Amino acid sequence: MHTLIVFASGQGSNARAIHEYFGRGQQARIGLIVCNRADAGVLTWAQHAEIPTWVVDRQTFMSEDFLRQLQTYQPSLIVLAGFLWKIPDALVAIFRNKIVNIHPALLPDFGGKGMYGAHVHRAVIEAGKKESGITIHYVDEVYDSGDIIMQARCPVHPDDDDLTLAGRIHGLEHFFFPRTLEYLLQTGFAASGQYTKASSV
Ligand code: GAR
């Protein structure tokens, strides 16, 4: 049984999609949800789903004790599902090629510091893009720049606003994120640190 640690700071719809996808099977389970906001929706859901949670402040997040605690879970993957803080270099080094992020646009466009959630969708619409999508990628020391595992695309309609586009993007995320994690676990890429380059769907 693989253990996933999920970092999430928002509503947690992706955490929920992952949890529901793996269900009661023997393949993987979320062992811990790390969150940096005590009022985040993901915490309410996690308590209901009986998944352990840990609300961290900045000092804890940067501490060696935090790293040690994460290691005790022996996670196959650390999954960033709407987590907004930059991952400390020490954490990247310990879990290299085991930290996977989902970004709600087609990187390398519309990424970087401050580009999250509605900010991303507004920027895509303001740029007049006809297409957006999701990017699932490994996390390295630079925001949104790690190797891309997969991307999926969707149209941007002329009458879209950030909410309608977010809804379409969430649909892609909920389908592809759990399946991509499963792929990484099944192929052993998660363990070996190998990956498949940018297979687009
Ligand atoms: C997701 O759309 C995810 O791609 C985005 O936050 C949302 C979280 O939704 N992440 C980023 O913007 C990271 N830069 P959720 O809390 O409902 O899963």
C-alpha cells in the first residue's frame, strides 16, 4: 500500500478526487494532509473522511522537525493539490522526484509566484487565449519549473470568466490527477525518479 501525503490550502476538491479514486482499494491512501490555513475547506472534508491533518505555520514548515515527521510516513509521493507556499529546498532535496504539483494552466505559460487559482484563469482570459489546461509536474527548487509529467487541454470560450474556466479546469484535474498518480505508482517512476516527458492528451 502506497502512502501519499497531500499538501493543500484550499477547498480540497483535488484531495477529495484522489481519495475517492483510490477508495478502499489496496493501492494507495492519503496518510496525511498538510495545510497552511486553519480555515481551509480541505480540513473540514478531511476530518469527515477521517484523514489525519496537520496545520503548519511558516516556522514549522521550514523546520527540520517537519522534514523528519514527513519522513516517518515513508510517502511514495508528496502531492501538491492547491498548495501555495514554495517548497523549501531541503524538502525538495530529500524527496526529489517524489513531489508532484498540479497547476491549472499549460506551463511554462501562466506559472510562477502569485499565479494560482483565479489569478491564473483571469490571466489566461485577459491574454485572449483560446485554450488552457492543466500541467502535472515534478517540483524542483524553482516555482512551476520542474519536469512536466503530463498536460491536458481544454478550450477557453469567448464568454468564459474565471469561475467558468475554473470549473472546466477542475473537471480535467479531477479526472487526470488521480490517474497520473496511479501511473507513477504503478510504473515505479515514483520510486526510481524517472518520468515520461510531456505526454500530452
Ligand atoms: C487547483 O485548481 C490547482 O490546480 C490550483 O489550485 C486549485 C485547488 O483547488 N493550484 C494552483 O494554482 C497552484 N499554483 P482544490 O483546493 O479544489 O483542489
